[in-house]
Amino acid sequence: MLPMINRVRTATDFARTVRSGARSGRRNVVLYGARTEESAPSRVGFIVGKNVGNAVTRNLVKRRLRHLAAEWVGTHPSGYDVVVRALPAAAESDWPTLTKDFGNGVSTLARKLKDAEPPGRRGGVS
């Protein structure tokens, strides 16, 4: 289970992460990531549209992705916001494939965001 403190919940946070962060696409998922302040907990949000399948299928995909995200948050406890968009192929994907796509996508995001400065540190004298 993903604790409340580790969830992206507001439309503003979703939009900021999707529009201003890095992107990593895979066959089953597209991941968007943005750096946050180092002291802020890492958070994950999910977008699972109707094109993925009916409600039962969407919830299954979301539960699987939430489990993978909870493991990831355990190893990256602070400094990141990530939004995971499930693609229609995720509905037919098996667990090892979904795990591989999520892991590779998060690794790519981490590399892209490694050099990005967290908000509040740009410009000015500290």
C-alpha cells in the first residue's frame, strides 16, 4: 500500500509533474518525473484511462502499479514526484513485463532528473 503522504493528489501537482518534468516512455507505461525539495517526501500519482479497459481491468492495473511504486518509494524516500500513465498494453501485460517496464522507466527518469536542480535553489544567492 502506498501511504497518503506519498501520493500525488491534486490536479495542480499532476499538471506540474507532467508538463515541467522529464518523460520516459515504455510499452506499457509512460512515466513523468520532477524534482522536488530534498526534504519533501517522494510522491507517485497514477493515470489509468478508460482506454486501458473496463473498471475491473483499470483497477487491476492500478493495484499492480501502486505496488511497484510503493517499493520504489522505499528506496527513494524524498526529492521526487512521479506520475505513471498506464497505456492500453498494460491491461494484457504480465507481472514480470510490467515490473521491467516500470523499473526501466524509473531508472531513466532518475538519470534525467539527477542533474536537475530542485525548486527553490535556482538563481539568487543562498
